[in-house]
Amino acid sequence: MLAALDPPPLLPSPLQEIHDERFAGRGIRLLLKRDDLIHPRVPGNKWRKLVPNLRAAVEGGHTALLTFGGAYSNHLRATAAAGRMLGLATVGVVRGDELARRPLNPSLARCAADGMALRFVSRSDYRRRRDPDFAERVLGGSAATRTAREAFRIPEGGSNSLAVHGCTALGEELRGRTDVAAVACGTGGTLAGLAAGLGPGQRALGVPVLRGGFLAGDIRELQRRTFGGPRGTWRLDERFHFGGYARSDPQLEEFARDFERRHSLPPLERIYVAKLLFALTTLADEGAFAPGSTVTAVVTGPR
Ligand SMILES: *Cc1c(COP(=O)(O)O)cnc(C)c1O
């Protein structure tokens, strides 16, 4: 099955040392875990989360994938691309029926170009997405509904137990390499798996990009469903959402541009990765990391 996802993935992903005075000046080594380089069309944590789901879908004899996301969802885009490569139909349920009356943004246009059937639903209907009869009730009597009924269902952001298991490999690749492994969080599925995969004495740090304070509970629940209980050592720092999902401000934008220039990096993904690196730089300045320690930022995707 994986052979269809051409080119082959770059795994384990590269670990890159960065010389940044804001860390080095405090005796901290900064590494980037370049998951953004895993695959051009199914990048970053989306590869780690989706592949076990794709395998289950194919082995279960499904011919379609049904999944859910917001207007800028990297998960929808990766699912559409993977579905196309594997010859699986894809249906993407998008939060916000007002979007149906507007031109597609570049992210959704990419989904459509990969053959994903997009269905825009109101926020109240979107909240019912876990109902077993969601497809019939909300999607109407279209061909997409018939496809969706037979489809392998992947939850919003792709975070189910298969995905959390997939992300343990990220932690395993970092065993013995770092003291802290930091990741930006949407649903928290990546952090749940990362923390479980790390070795003794290593800690995971999550930086939520949404406001709300609900994430720690979600992560505990994901670990309970996946492993039967808590795994690994992790904590969240909830100060760096910049107003919420896909929100930014000039300070964050300037930080990201400067970081790219200083280290000759490709454009940083803005929704997650820029906030993570901003958070780590602030924490280093606050003295949150012991001198002599190594901190690894997981670059969960490309821009
Ligand atoms: C989806 C995504 C995340 C969030 O992952 P979760 O497992 O939902 O926390 C982080 N970074 C990037 C680049 C993403 O695309």
C-alpha cells in the first residue's frame, strides 16, 4: 500500500542542529526535528497520523475516506492527496456553510483538485459529526452521501487511536537525543503519541494554537483510549495561541521571517510551527530550560 504513496517517505526524519544565540547564550542546544520533510504531499505529523488509518481503510476493504476539518485544515489537504494516490474516494466535511458561497481558499482548492468532494455544513451540524447517521442527515441524498456511508471515517484533525499510535514513532526517533521534545498542538494527538514514545527522563512540551484550556483533558482521553492510561511526561504552555487558530499578529510574523532568515530555513508554517518556535524562544529567555539541556522543536509541517 505504501508504495502508492510515491515518493517514499523520508523516515526517520532528519534532526538538524540550529545555532541560535537566544538558546546558545543560555547553554541550550536547539534541534529541529524536520518532519516537514517526510513527504511532499502528506507531510509532517499528517503522515505519521494518516498512514495507520490508510492501512486500516485499505485492509478493511473501504473504497472511500470520510473526514472533517476547518477551512484551512492541513489534515483535509493531506487526506485528499493520500486518497488520490491510493485510489480512494474522499469526502471532506468542512465547518462553516458560509464558505459554500465563496471562492475556495488555496487550501480547499487543493483538496478539490485532488478529487475531494467538499461538503460545507453549519457549525451546529458540524458538532453532530460523530453521529452514526451524520452522512444521511446532514449531507443529503447526494452521491457523496452514498460514498460517505461506505467510507472509512477519520475524525477531525485525524486524531484517533491509530494516529496516536503512529505518532509514538516520533518519540522513539528522539530517544536519547533530547531532554525536551516540543510540539505545537491542535487536537493534541501528536503530543499524546510523542510523549508515549519518548524514553525515560525525556519530557514533551505542547504549545496549543487554540484558546480554551480544554486540551489537557483531550490528551489524557486520547492516551486512555489508545494505551489504557497515561503515558510519558508532558505538559502544556497555553500562553502562545496569539488569539486562536490561524490568528497571528505583526510580532509573530516578524519573528517567523527573522527565524527563517537567520537560519536559512524554508518558510515556516504559520498556524503551528511559528507559534511553537516563538514559544520556545520566549521560554529560553525566561530561563525555563536548564543550561546544558537539549530542546527539540518538532517541525510538524511545511508552509
Ligand atoms: C495538524 C497539524 C498540527 C496539529 O497536530 P495535532 O495532532 O492535531 O495536535 C501541528 N502542526 C502542523 C503543521 C499540522 O498540520
